[in-house]
Amino acid sequence: LPQNSAITGEAFWKGIQLDEVGAPILLAWRLRRANALREFDPWPIASRAARYLVLHGPVTAQERWEENSGYSPSTLATVIASLVCASEFAHGKNNLLATEFLLDYADWLSAHLEDWMVTSRGELVEGKQRHYVRITPAVPDQAGALPDPDRAEIVLANGGGQHPARNIVGGDFLQLVRLGVRAADDPLIVDSLAVIDRVLKRDLPQGPCWRRYNYDGYGQKADGGAFDGTGEGRCWPILAGERAQYELSAGGDSLPFIKAIENFANEGGMLPEQIWDAADLPDGKMIRGGPTGSAMPLCWSHAEYITLVRSHRDGVCFDRIESVYQRYAKAGTGSNIEMWTFAHPLQRISPGKSLRIVTGVAASIRWSFDGWVTVNDLEMQDTGIGCWFGDLPSDQLPAGAVMVFTFLWGQRWEGKNFEVELAMQGSDWRSL
């Protein structure tokens, strides 16, 4: 899908958002659950989307706000859920290898969420040093060194400036609970919630609402002037809806949030993108809790409201994928595999795990762990969805060992070696 397009379907902006790649899989899964697919077979679309997610993730070129690249909690929540759903479609086609392959990749993503996107040095709220960040910046296809949310710097769009990534937070991690990847009572989720409630929440006459992230520059200026490339990001009613979905998942009452969102609507029942969360301006141009000059109606906000009302009626978040919830939030499924792709060429892994090499074209792997004194060849397995993989026995090697490998593409050698080091016990396995 294009990032956005004209009504003719012609792409306008052409950024890639991995959550948008996964969204059609989730839609197909929900349609199947509702017996609404009829004669339509979603597998060709689902398998293509799943292939793209595996070969091009986990770093997204754009997160859901279309502003930064990196490891995004909301994006990866969607990717994980999408791959689990795709595995169910694969199982329905009796492709058991693809079923396990997609689950293995989703498990790997889930097992690294905290490594990639949680800081232990947060400075925003006293006593809450460990929490999810909005995004850990990284560049797609250049993610060989593992991310470090404690030390990374992020440049915010719209004049937001450069900041330590550990100190920029948003409610994006709530998507992990919404889709079932993490439990609502996960201590890390609870602490992260306390941080965004302190930093981003605004109590307004109509009810509570939240900003996207701190230092957001996309919004009305302080004097009420229009956004012209810089401004100050204000509260978004849709984020009150997302916060309500979490509240429901945690066993709380979502009704006050529903009422707040209804109060944010104008006389015609339309919800704005943003609402004014500062004091009333003297000329009446901006009223506290009223709409800013942003888009109205924002269809995304209306969709969130409808979903929230359905969730409230059901007593459970409508978007939760039960198989995802049982696998991760309940069972805590981990992974003993590390994934290597050309888009995410790991250079160091923790010891005790096997190394899975994944490509988008058939190949064989030539590898060694002793500097080519001994040589091993491995034919990669075809999953049937345009992904091939081979598992190297790094789990049987001692810490400090270096695995070297290259590829034979039919009759053509890659012409380059790749190395993956097994970190020494007690060392920082993130860094080189």
C-alpha cells in the first residue's frame, strides 16, 4: 500500500511503514473470523506481506506518525500480530514449514522488544528509570549493530530538536497490550504508563487527553497561529481512545474516556485531530478543550471511538488477537533463535542461541567457525512464501567464537564474507 494516494490510487508520498504492510493481514484475519471472506482467498496477499515484513524488518522507515525511522513499539506490535495471523493462514494451506517459520520470526521479535526499545536510564519521572521509549532511531538496511535506547539520540520532526531517545516517550507501547503481545499488568507496561501519564496527559474540562510525545512540534503555535512547519503538538482525542483501550484491558472503566471523547466533538459530532490544551486565548480564537485548526473530522479518531465503544460493550479490547495474547501475554513465549537478514545483518549475538540466516532468494551457505580451517555447506530450506532459511549451530559454540559465512547463489558466489560474533559472557552483547 502507498503511504497515501490520490483517489485514483496513484501514490503521492511513498514512505514505507511496516505497520501498514501488516495491516491487510490483520484485516483478512478479522474478516475470516467474522465469516466475511466469502470466496476470497487472502493467502496471496498475506504471504506477500509477511515475506516483506521478514525481509525488511524489524526497522521501519516510518513509524505511525510518519516522522522517524527505527524500532517502534507500535509498529512491532502490529508486525508480530500480523505474522502470527499469517502463520494461521499458512497452516490453513497445510504449509507447516511456513507456519513455524513465521512464528519463529514473531517470537524473535517479541523476545527483543525490551532490548530494542526500553531504556534503563530514563530521567523524566523519578523512580521510573526503566520504561519504553517512543522509538529507538535506526536506519533500515543499516542495522547491523544492535540498538541502544540508553545512548541513542533522536532528531524530532517539525523543529522538535535533538534529544536522548531515552527521554522521548509516547503511548505507542500501548499497542503491545491492545493486540495481545504484552499483558496489561506487565510491570514494564505499568511503569511506562506512569511516565506518559505524567509527561503527556492533560486534564481538560471535557476530560483527560494525551499528546503524541514530548517536544512534539506538529500543532498550533502558542499564540494560536497555524502550524507552518513548526509549532507545538497538542492533545489528540484518538490517544484518549487508545488510553481507554488499555484501561479496559487492565480491568478498569473505559466509560469516562468514552464520555471525554464525545465531549471533544463539535456541535456536528465531528472529532478533530487535535484539541487546544492551553489556557483560553483572549480573542476566543482557541478555547481550552476545543478544536485547534487541525483536520476535522479525523476519520482515524472516529474509527477509534467506534472500536472503543465496541470494546466497552464486549468487556475486552476488540482489537486483541487471541492467539497472540495466549502466546505472548499469557505464555510468555521466548526464542532460542537469532535472525540474520540483509536488512538486519547482526554482527553480535548472545551465546546459547542458533543463528538463522534468511534470504529472499534460494541459496546455499558456506560457513566456518575457525577461520575457514574447516568448511561446512548448508542448503537453505524453501518456506514456500519467498523466504529461504538455514540454521547455523552457534548455540553449540563457545562465547567469543566468530561465525563466518557467505552465499552461493546458484553458480555465483556472493564474493563477500559476513561475520557474527558470539559475545563473551558478561560483556555488552549489544555493541561491537
